[in-house]
Amino acid sequence: MENIFIEHLGFDLDQLFLEFENKRFNFDFIDEFEHRIARFIGTKYALVTSSGTAALTLSLKSLNCDKNSEIIVPACTFPATVNPVAHIGAKPIFIDIEIETYSLEYSLIENKINKQTKAIILVHQFGFPAKYTNEIVQIGKVHNIPVIEDVARSFGATISESKCGSLGLFGCFSFNSMKVLSTATGGAITTNDEQLYLKCKTLRGYGDVNKVFIEAGYNFNIGQFNAFIGILRMNKLEKNIEQRRFLARLLNYELSHIPNISLPKYNSDYVYQSFPIILKNKSERNDFISFLKQKNIKAYINQVVNCEPYFSNVGVISDNFPNSHFVNEHIVCLHWSHLFDQSFINYISQSISIFFNGK
Ligand SMILES: Cc1ncc(COP(=O)(O)O)c(C=O)c1O
């Protein structure tokens, strides 16, 4: 087993550990990783966590959200956006999405705000900056409601040269293996608010400040080795994001002749965590996904959260979410990576052309 892995890794794992061990005793990788994230995102503080779920949980907890709180969330997102809301006992208030960047439709938000509303979570989906981020941040300001950006999938995406994760009160990131910046597992919070940063820091590590326990904290710490990987990854981040964009532009061009699908537009602010395709005919989706699987092309779909069994049972308001349901039935997301090359993109585009031309 070990040989198989080492062959495929193409480098000496012992050498990597040696490098890590040599530096570890007089170097704090977590500290360095946090500084680099804060500098890159453009916030005063960054705090690395064990996951994106942990980051979202800490941000809600630090705002004292509890069972009396309502939190506005998109109806169509990966359920991990909403799980932390449920964990703290608060009520998720689902809102439909817009169809260009698959994020909150801002015009529907104000109707749902009331005295219980304690936060708005907007999601930057698939590596796309949420279309209405500025409008939503503005709504938050007017009503004095904190905006939490779920940037799990969009590390490095920008809006008018500001990085996603620097525009709301908090940015919450994931570094799991499907993400633009991956430390295998991990996450981070960014913020400019010192008090909230300190509160999240206390809650992240058991609840103590200098060994005096002042909160019932979590263990949401990340390991030094994950932070070491994160630093190595950040050194190549800009290059990797450029490659993701280049490949997305290429596939976009190569698939543009197929009338049965809509493609994500090319935009140099996007970081393309995934490549979502909307099928005109939803009845083709299962066959399409099976076909891609046969061709070893990884693909997945995106959930409408309130239709998932858990959330449909917790008594959340069940509105009509036409865009979320449309996306839920028509989307196929291609797994995306900076490790893909031009010939793999040609292979994907030829495979997809065969599927639709064969119809
Ligand atoms: C939109 C979104 N939010 C939050 C998360 C949670 O991140 P993690 O898996 O690191 O807990 C994910 C994970 O895939 C996600 O896609």
C-alpha cells in the first residue's frame, strides 16, 4: 500500500516531514499561516480552525446567537452552511438564490428581517463572488445585522479588488480537499473586529485565556502540520488560481457550441472551485452524471437545504424557492482542480460533446 502512495505522490514524504520537524521547534506555523491569510484577504485578523463548519459555528457563537435567533441563509447551498445554525439551536430562515452566481437574492431579504434576526449568511458559491454582496452588506448596515460570508469554496475570489471574506463582519473559509486552498482539512475566520476575534480565539481552544476558563469552549484547533501545508499551498496560490481560470475559460470555449447547456461565464474575479453546468433538460441529468462517471470525470450536484430530510423536519419556514429548485434539478458541477491540464480539458469537452451529440 505504502509503495502505491509514494509512487503516485512523486516526492519523498519523509523529506517533507523532516522539513516540518526541523522547523517546528522554533517556528509557529499556525501563527504564520494566520498572518498570511489576513494579509491576503485584507483583514486585521485571521484565525485558523479545524474546518469551515467550525469557523461558521465560532462566528455565530461569538455573536451570542442562540435558540431565540433567526439566521438568514440561502435555500440552495451545501448543508454545511446551515448545520452550524442548527447546532446552536437557532432557526435558519431560507431565502431563494439568484441564478448568476447562485447566492442570496438580496431583494427578498428585508421582508424576512425581524427582531429575532441575528445574522445573514451569504455564500460565495463555486468560487464565484456573490453577485449582491455589496447590497447585502448594505442591508446588514441599515438593520444593524452582522453579515457572515461563507467563503468555504471561494478563497481568493474578489469584488472590485476586495477579497471575499473582507466585506462582511466575518469571512468563514474551508480548506478541505475539494477547496481552492487545501490543507487536507481545516478552515479559517477573518474579521476586522478585535473583540470578536479574541472571543472566537477563546472559543476555538477549550474556552480559556491564559489557563483561566471563561467560556465552555470547543476544540476547533488546527494542527501545526496542516498549517505548514497551508503555508506551502499559499506560496503557489496565485499561480494555481490562474490555472483554474485558464482551464475554465478553455472549457467554456470548447463547450460553447452545445445548445443543451449553460456554462459559467468567464470572469477574472472568479476562482472556479467547481465548474457548474446547467442542463436545459433536467430529465437528462441522471444519464449525464452516469456517463461522466463512466468516463472518470467527477461531478456532483448542489442541494436545496430545506428539502434535505433533517431541515424539512425542523419546522423551518417552507417558502417557494423557484430558483433554488430550478438549480437543484438542473445543475451538474464538475470537480475542478489546478492539477488538470489542457489535454484533460479536451477530454472533458470531447466526452460532453459525445453525450449531447449522441442524443
Ligand atoms: C458552502 C460550504 N460551506 C461550508 C462548508 C464546510 O466546510 P468544511 O467541510 O471544512 O467543514 C462547505 C464544505 O464543503 C461548503 O461547501
